[in-house]
Amino acid sequence: TMTIHNEEHIVDVQVRSGIYSSDTIFDYTHGYVATRLFSRNACFIMKIKKEFIPELNEIGHLAFEKETMKDVYSPNNVWAQFQPGSSRLGDFKDWILYGKHIENLCTGLPLYQ
């Protein structure tokens, strides 16, 4: 499920697939993406790089295309491979940097950047 909050510049993506379930927040205001993997009980955060992550106004269009045509090839598919090293719990400075939406998603979980 994808929910786009244009007024807050946030995209919330929820994947419900058993052990592969996750929640992802694209926070375009702060410039970060955070993914909470439920099977790992961890949060992975990365900076939005405009050359790899679609703009907010494009993401809804791409989702509509994908749903309508199912097997459409798009060069804008987003894939990320995380190679976790060390983690830490977020603190006040992190939440100022990442914003309240990512804070709500990741508070109390190990953070991997």
C-alpha cells in the first residue's frame, strides 16, 4: 500500500508479506528514506539521491503505471541493498535531522545508515 501526503512531502509504503513485511517512509522535506524491516526489528536509513529516487510528483504516477500495466519496465524502479555494519539507537540530534515521520517509524530500534 502506498500513501502519498503531498502537503507534508511524505510517501508511506507498507508491504505486508509475512516475514518480509516492512514500512518505508520517503521524507522529501528532510531528504531521507527509512525502512523498518519487521523480521529484523531494525530501521535502515539512507539519504535521498535524486538520480536514483523519483521525485514526489513522479512517484504517484509510477505507482499508477505499475498497477495499471502490471509488468511495465521503468528505469525508475528503486532498489536498495543494505549492508548493515554497526547500529545505534537514535537520539535527539537524529530526529531533528530525519524528521518526525522517520522518528515515529524508527524510535527504539537499532538504526543502520
